[in-house]
Amino acid sequence: MVRSTAYGVTCAVAGQKTPDGYYALNRMLGSLARHGGHIACSGTCLDARGLSKELLLAEASRSTIDELAAWTIEADQVLTF
């Protein structure tokens, strides 16, 4: 499960043109979803950056702090970066 907050929500924007040699995080998230991963983006963070659900990868959902808390409690490990 991936939960994006702050500017991290921009990683889930579809159709990005990443220059050669740079990580394409939106493609990495798409791969994660194809392998059963879940992607959720903070609704508050999306709103603060003027991003709508329509701009995100099809696999990414709009989420809440309550869902983040539930995922954190459920997880065996939590990674932050």
C-alpha cells in the first residue's frame, strides 16, 4: 500500500513526461498496482495542489487521514520517505 501526502501526491499524476535518466514514479506506482498494491492520495493534499481524481492514475484513489491511520495500524512495516 502506498499513501501519498504533501507533494507526494504528484507522483500519482498520470501522463507525466519524465526525462531520460530520471525515475518515473507514476510508472512505478502503476507497476505496483498491477502487482496487487493499493495507492491512495490524501484528499487534503490533492485539494491544496489543485489536483482532481481525473488527473491521477486510474489505480490511485482519493483518501483520508482515517484510511492512512487504518493502513498504518494494519501494516507489518511502514516506510516513509
